[in-house]
Amino acid sequence: MAPSVSLKDHEFHYLRDFVRKHSAIVTAPDAQSSMELKLIAFMRAQKIDALSSLLHTLRTQPRSPVTENFLDHMTNNETLFFRDPAFFDAIETGIIPAMLERRRTTRALKIWSAASSSGQEIYSLLMLLQTRFPELDRWDLEVMGSDISETMLSRCREGLYSDLEVRRGLPVGYKERFFTPEGRRWRVKAHVRKMVTFRKINLSIAWPRLPQFDIILLRNVLIYFDQATKQAILRRIRYTLASDGLLALGGGETALTLDDSLERVRFGTTFVFQKKSFLAQAG
């Protein structure tokens, strides 16, 4: 039987503060009902009968597996294949062609999906590259996905999705070409999964040493952080992005008020961001 959860104000504030302290993700003040639903699902999965038991674990064992699983669950965000078709149209018709032209001498391209969630974004990109840019098979293509959640990273590596998930957003013919049926689920084919490596990275704290990337996808992520954390993330992005690289944010996100070293560049109906220093040189 599913546990019943009705958060008192002080419990909601404690959990909001806990999530923010350990992940820097800000829970909206009016998100109590949403948090209660997530708690019910989490407690059912973990076989925790009472909220008081969970709160005791969080307070006394901040590094326990239960605590890590709790943060995984509370910070997971839904995604889908080819989310925001206008962005993927810009990838196909503008962003990738531009980067291929800039890298025609080195024939090397590095891409990072910095908040991979359950993997749909990065696999959408790889399927698009395989379909529209077969010449990349002869390039040195390095693709990395990262997330704060080990649970999500495991899902990414497995590349296993429900029938509903593969029916949401996939172009015609992609399911048959890029997935193998396994019972009632579908697994991304091995040759696509082998194209990407996944790493655990918490964007809100110091990052491990990373190469410079030509394209960084940071879509629909900054909205979950406060102003100072957004600025810190973009500052790190600046050092991780190639001098002529492109940074993609979500449709409702901007870097203009957060980092004055970045400028918008338009591809179709989509805007991405680039270092002003490169634009000044190119101009």
C-alpha cells in the first residue's frame, strides 16, 4: 500500500533546503504538492513506510544510499526524444553544418550534453547525426553525456525505453532503424550507444578536468538554479567551450543577463550562444 504523505510547512522547507544544499536545485515555493507526489513514489520504491523515517535518515545519514537515491528521485526531470523540434531543425540545418565547416581541417568534433537525464537528448542528436551527416563516420567524433544522478546515468548507458517513450517525438522510421525490441521495451542499438560516454558531474560544484567542447547542450537546466549558481555554471562553461564553440540553452533560457562574455547567434528560429571574443575576431 502506498504511503500517505502530507507535508507540514517545516517539513517542506527542510526538504527544499536539503535538495538545494546537495544539488543546488531550487524547488519552487508552490511545489509542495508536486514534492508530495514524488515522495510517495520514492517511499513506495524504497519500501519506506513513514515520512518520519525518511526524514530521520536524511538528517542522520546524509551520505547513505537512501539519501543519494532520494536526491536522484527529487532532481529527475522528464524529457523526450527530439524535445523542441525547432532546436533539432537548427542542429540539422545550421549548427552542425557550421561546425563541420569550421572543423574541416582537423576533422574532429567534440559534443557534450551536460544534463543528460534519461538519455533522450543525446541519443536524439546521435540518431540525427547518423542519418543526416554520415561523413562523421570518418571523423574523430567525441560525444559525452553527464548528469548528477547515477540512476539516470544507468538508464542512459542501458538505452532502454518503454514503448510510450519511443513513440513520443521520434521521426518516422527511427524506431525501426535505431532500436531493438526487448519484450515491451526498446533498446538503442549498440553501435549508437557506443558513440557516447557518460560521466557523473554535478554542475553546481567544481567540475573534473574536461576537454574543450565544440558544442555544449545545457538545455532546460539553468531554470532550476538560483542566480549565483547560474553565473558560476556559465563561468565554467566559458572555459570548457572552444573559442568558436556553440552553447545551446533551453528555449526560455538566456545567458545575456548572466555572463556578458557570451552573445546570441541565430540559426533559423533558434538562438545559441557564442563567445563575444570569437565574434569580434570573425567580424
